[in-house]
Amino acid sequence: MSVRANVLLWAQRVIARKGAPAHQVLEIAADAGVDVAQEAFHKIARLAHPDLHRSLTAEELELVTTAYARAAAAYQEFRTTKTSTARIRQVREPGSSPAIATTTVIPTSAAPNKAVAVADEPAPAAPAPVPAAQAMTSKALIHYRKAELSLRRGDLTQAVLQLKMAIASDPQSTFLRTALAEVEAEVGKKP
């Protein structure tokens, strides 16, 4: 069979699977890993990328382009569902969700006039939990958000880099240091 015929048959199969799960579009097992999905998508790209088939008619090229776009979307969906973004706690803005990630802000130095608690005075209340987004600088928050996006894509190395940049922007944040430790532990687990 010719390359042209193979590409058109593949495109028709993908179009016919409208609404199918991502693993079916990629033609891999449902329990396959991200590496298998990546290899399957790269195989599809080598075979069916629209730039490789400029000699097709306009209708055929449109069919191949649509099928390729669906395969690319299926690959992204598969990666997203297989890679966990729960490696670090997501920062939520106040009021955006009932489950707001919080961290406790603890003063780094003792108050100068309160060296010893007097029995008549009530003990100072523990600091109220502050949403993590408010507990870090705006620049650190930007890097933290980029780390979250990197984790969604499955790019642990980039997530580590972004978390280190966030820590450089806000060196006293225990929240960021904890997040970095969690992601570095995940990197250590990878073969």
C-alpha cells in the first residue's frame, strides 16, 4: 500500500472514532504508560503530520490535518491523565475553592519586648493560616504557577527549575521548599 493510502486510511479511522478515549485514538492499550503514548504519537507524527503530505488534494489534506489534530489532543489528554499534578499542592486564590491550600506564616524573629510571657497576659495567639498564594512574593508565585504547568505537562526537570527560581525570589518560604522536596523526590523515583 502507498504512503498516501496509509495516511488516508489512518485519518479515516481517527475521524470515525470521534469521542473515543485517548488511548483508542493513539491505538495503544488503556493501561499503557506515558512513554508508550509518546512513542505512538511520534510514530503518528512521522507518518501523518500534515506538512509531510502537501501533495494531497485540499479535501484529503483537511482530513489528515483534522485527524492529526485529534491525535495530538488525545496525546495531551492521555499525558495529563497519566501524570499526576498532585506532586505539589496547588495554590488557590481565596474564595476560588472550598479546599484552599494554606501555609502558616511564622515570624522569623521573636518580638524584642516579649522575651518572657507574663502570667497576667494571655499567650500570643498562633498566627492565622494564610493562603499560600498570599504567603509568597508575586514573583515567586509566578514561578510556582509555571512549576504547576510544567507538572501538568509531565516535565519534572522544568518544574524543579521553576521551584528553585521561586525559592530564589522568596528564600524564606517553607511552602516552596516543601514543594521542591516533593518534586525532587519524584525525579529521584524516575528510572
